[in-house]
Amino acid sequence: MAILIDGKELAARKREEIAKETKELAEKTGTTPGLAVVIVGDDPASQTYVRNKAKACEEVGFYSEVVSLPANTSQRDLLKVIAELNERIDIDGILVQLPLPKHINEKAVIGKISPKKDVDGFTPSNAGKVLIGSPKFAPCTPAGIMELVKSTGINIEGKHCVVVGRSNIVGKPVAMMMLHENATVTVCHSHTANLKGFTSKADILIAAVGKAGFITGDMVKEGAVVIDVGINRNDEGKLCGDVNFEQVEPKAGFITPVPGGVGPMTITMLLKNTLDAALYFTEEREKIRKKKN
Ligand code: GUN
């Protein structure tokens, strides 16, 4: 039987620290970290994610603003909204909820976000910093995964980490972050031949494919650390991950549940990045003030 990695509990502890630091920042400088979340269209899953992000901001004492735009918003208008948010002094972090409607070029939009406010860590410069091992804003889901794996107490160094999924949001950055912790990393994807041959050798298995129950018991090594990034609905409409929990749990050494695993940590890392951005801007403003005096 696996030990459950309680993402909810770990997230709650970290959010308490963030709330404390936020209070101290407000008392010292009068600054409140501010996050703007931009959502285009009315995808119900995206709306839920955005609501959860705004609620989490409120709970730790941040200012948050949801900019909700209709599905037919032009790319030009969206870029204008981002340009305005880039300039606003009360906004430290900007997040554009993905996916965007098909007529909008995602890369162009992300590229418009100021890297100093890119709390998702998706801009090319921040993604590049993850690649070279000195992240400014680590992307939230991969950063949360690293915290969850570290919370097990296992030593990542020398372990074989297999990542299933190669998205820019999760698969690629988490592979880089594992590599920087001296894991031996294999990235598998939809074209991988003999997937089971790879997954069954993983000491650490990260499933980020977006298919309900995709990782079955026979694909997992005895005692492995299994991180389930998936948020899917099964045929009965029940929330479930990419891992077939019933089959994998008896074999794994550690496993994250869905819900209550990666999800709460993703939002927590977003809060941390937003606080870091606010601390950076506060310091910069202080430097300018001192120079003037
Ligand atoms: N859509 C799914 N996950 C994410 C995320 O981490 N950030 C953003 N901006 N959109 C997402």
C-alpha cells in the first residue's frame, strides 16, 4: 500500500507562510501583492480554475482581479489588455488562463506579458531560465510537483524519473527541474513506442497526459513515487487523474490523490510567485525612492 502524498495539507502549510509574509509586507511597506487573471471565453473548467485562483488570493490577503473577456475578443484587444496590466503599479503578477480560443496565437499573447510579472513562468525568457537551472518564476505545476516529491523525503539524485507528457506547461519544465536535481530523466509522449517498457522502470513517475486512468497497475514499478497531474472527468462525471488509482496505489511507494494532490500545490506556487513579484517591485520602488532623496 502506498503512502498518500497529501497535497492539500502541504499547500495549506505553505499558504500559511505566504499569508504571514503578506501581512508583514503590508505592515512594513503598505504593499499588497496583486494578481490579474485574464480569461477569454466561457470554458467551464477554465472558469473553475480561475475562480479557485481568485479565492486562494483572497485567503492569503492578496488583491486579485479577474479580467473576463468574451470568446470573440481579438488578439489585438487581448494584447492591449496585457500591455495595460504590464504598466499597472497595483498588479504584480499576470496570468492568462490557457487554452485560449483558436483564433488567438497563444505564443504571441504569452510573449507580451512582462517577464517580471510572468508568475506562470511561461514567457520565453522565464522558460529559458528554467532550462539553464536558474528560474526566476518556476512554472507553478512543475514547481508544485518538485515540492510534493521532496515532501516524501526520498533523495531525487540518481533516481530514474519518467515523465509522461511533453507540454510546455508541465512535461518539459518538470523534466528540466528533475534533471537539475540530478535525476536521470526520460520524457515519454504519445509517439513513444513501448511506453510500459519505460514507465515500469521509473523510480519517480510523473503522469501528465490528460487521459483518465491512462497509467495502469502493470505500467508501474513496485515502490515507485507516482505523481498524478491529470484532472479529468470519467464516464460518470467523477473527477479523476491520469493514473488508475485503484490499480496503482497497491504497487506504488507514494502516490498523489486526485483531487487533493498536485492541484492545490499548483495554486500555492502561483501565490508564491506573486508574492516574490511583489517583493521585487517593492524593492525596486524603494531603490528609486532612496536615489531621489
Ligand atoms: N491552463 C491549465 N493549466 C494552466 C496553468 O498552469 N496556467 C495557465 N495560465 N493556464 C493553465
